[in-house]
Amino acid sequence: MKTKQTLTFVVVLLLLLPGYIVAVNMLHQERTPEQQERDIRNFPFHQDFYYVAAGEFAGLIADFLYLDVAATLGGRRAALLDEDEWDKIEKIFTIAVHLDPYFEPTFRAIQAYLTWSAKRPLRAIALLEKVNEKRTWHWMPPFYIGFNHYFFLKDNWKASHNCHLRGTPGRCIRQCSHWYQSLTEIDGYNRKPAGKTHVQTAYRSIAGGIYPGRGHCKVPRRLWRESTFFVGSDYNGVS
Amino acid sequence: MRNIALIARITFQEAWRNRILLSILLFAAGIFALNFILADSFNYELSKVAVDVSMSAISICTLLIIIILCINQLGRDIDRRIVFLFLARPLARHEYIIGKFIGFASLLFLTELILGGGGALSVWVISYLKPAYTVVHFSWTIFAMALLFHFVGCLLLLAAAILFAILSTSTLLAVLCTMGVYFAGHYVERVIHLLTISGNPESPVVQFLHAVSWVIPNLAAFNLKQHAAYGLTIEPPMATATLLYGGIYIAIVLTTTAFLFSRKELS
């Protein structure tokens, strides 16, 4: 009786095993990293719903949402996204800000993707303003808002109005002001394609907060000088 | 008082020996190890991610302890008539309830201490290895306060769990009711807030939810994860009011439980 049971078990297992191997292979083919990157998570409900549903794990879910967006956008060229996909990304950012308005990687990603890649500076400003209301100790959100007004919307008044670089050394504020001023004054500069790229790359460095974020003014100052006087030709290393 | 201490000690020892607790602690250890990998996936504010993961792991573990361990043990005591062994002694029924509560509370405190210590260690290691990516205003005092508030929140849920375990005839029902209190306790305040700012604050739904919020413990008030993650300050009046609310709520629920248990027909 016992031998019969064992035999039945082994036979059933052997019959199921090929099916399992086929299924696993099919699943792996379907779920390639490229395939998964193509799927941007869809959040159909209003952000308030997710805010309530997240309960006490709102912070953790905001972290996860950032990682999800970073993995999606990092795994493919952001430029390849269509408007519908950008709508989904924007929704994810909106929910992430709603859940945790303080989180630095989220608002940096908003600034990096919604403005430069998605060309949606107004939406980025709206989200950054929510961050700015909460993250009162950080100079970067108002700087981004000011930068977006200046660079994307060409609204110098709002740019200067929003450029309160709180918590940053005074000389950084002056540098940024000079930067703004110098770029508007050098009229012929932006018309040169290479020069324009330099300025944009340098701006990305500043707006990305890579250097001023750590309290250093040295690099922004150098970038400002270089972009103004055309010193150096390659900014890829710093952007 | 001696009776209460005796019940508390037996409850604590019995729960401590349970293997469920060991698996929960192993799960927490796994989460803390994962913390390092997870936090490393982020570019900035790694310590914030570490705090989020640690505090969330603590929340899940303590919730599991209350749901699985405490309710099960109480239900088993009544179902298997173990409770008679206690009540046969010169022991008042309210002493049994208070003893049980203190025993479970001690267990939760020890768990919180172990998990909180593990969480703090992982946050400290991450902050030490990558100081440039630590949240600027991070404070250990606020981290400790967040743990304390979380512990008090757990006690509220524990008191409700004991009430349901004593009242209901099945363990599953008690678990479901406790889960309901847990979710409602975290959601009611947010729902009221959202309905108030987006709709009519005088609507019957909002009024009903306001009434519910008097009965359901406001667990969201004890959730200071965001404060711990960013080092946001907690205003002393707010902290005092929250702790006072927690203390009085626990006292009311335990008194009710003791009263109902003293009238319960045990057969």
C-alpha cells in the first residue's frame, strides 16, 4: 500500500514536472525586464483615496512609488514615453507627494522628469509648491520653482519672486542671481547650439542640486564662470 | 496586586515561549537586513528610508503579535477552560483582565525594545556609512519618541483586542473586530479631514464619522513615522494631549472589559 502511494506520488510529480518547466519558461519570456519596464503602474483613483488607503505606511509607499518610477524611467529612455504614459507618471508623482511631501528623491525626480523630459513645468511647479509648503527648511524646492518659472515659462518676475534660497549661504544666493542675470544678458549666447547645450547642462547640475545641495558653492560658481566665458567644452562629467 | 502580577508573569512567560513570537522576530530581523539593500537603492535621504522600513516592520510585527498571539491566547484560555484554573483561586475577574493586559503589554514593550533597537541600529549604520545622505534634522530623541507613541498606540489596540476576545464567542470574530478597529483607527481622522476640506463639513456622513471617532481609538495620532524620519518636532501640548488621550482610552476600555467579563457566563 505504501509502495503504491509512493509510486503514484512519483508518477504524478513526473507528469506535472514538464508542464511546470514549460510554464516557468513561458512566464520568464513574458516577464522580461524590458517587458516589465514598459508597464507603467496605473493609479485610476483620486490621490486622496491612496492617501487614506496607505494608512500608517504612507511614507513607505511613497518610497516604493519613487523607486517604481525611477526603475521605469531609468530602464528606458524617458523621451520614448507618450503623453498617456507621462500622465501615469505624473499621477504617480502626485500620489507620492500626497503621501510624503517631504521626500527629497521624489521632488528631485519631479524636477528632472516632469520639466525636462515631459515638458510639463506647470505641473512640476504645482507639485513642488506642495513640497515647498512642508519642507520649509530646504532651499531647493523654491529654487526649482523659481528656475522653472525662469527657464521654462520665461517669467522672470515669478522666478525672482520664488528664488528664496533658505538655509543656503548668502553667496550661493548671489551666485544664482548672477547666473540668472548673466544668462539673460548674454543675448547671442543661447543662439549658439553648442553654447545652449552647455548652459542647459550646467543648469541641470545646479537645478539637480548635485553640488549646492551639499552646501558647496564652489562648483556652481565654476559652472557659472565657465558657462559665461565659454571655458571648457564638456560638462557631461558634472551633470 | 500580587494576583495581577502573577497573571501578568504567567501571560508573559506563556507568550514568550510561543514559537509565533520567534518567527515574528526572525521576520523583523530579515526586514532589517533588507533595510540596507533597500536604502541603498535611493539617491538621497537613505536614513529616512531606513526609518520608514524599520518603523513599518515594527508596526507589522506588533500588529501580528496582538492579532495572532494575544487574541489566540485569550481565546484558548476561555475555550479550553484554562481560565477556570485562575478563577478558582481567590482572584477577582478584573484582576485577571488587568493581569492579562499587563502581561501582553510587557511582551509588546520587550518586542518594541528589540525591534526598535534593531531598527535604530540599521538606521545608525546607514547614517554612519553614508553621512552625506542622512536627513538633515534627524534626531534620535524624536525616533525614540516615535517608538514610545507607537507603543502606546499598540496598547490601545491591545485593550480593544482583549475586549473583543472576552466578548466574542469565536477567536476569528475577535480578530476581525480588532482588524476593523485597527483600520478604522488609522483611517477615520484622514477621511474626516478629506471630507471636511473637499465637501460639506456639516454633512450627515461627516457628523456620523465624528461620532464614530469618539468610540474608535485614533491610532493615527500615535503614528509619528514621518516625524521620526525627518526629525520633525512634536509640540509638547500635542504630545501631552495624545498620551493623555491614550491613557484614558485604555483605562475606559479595560474598565468596560472587566465589567463585562465579571458578568459573563463562563461554562
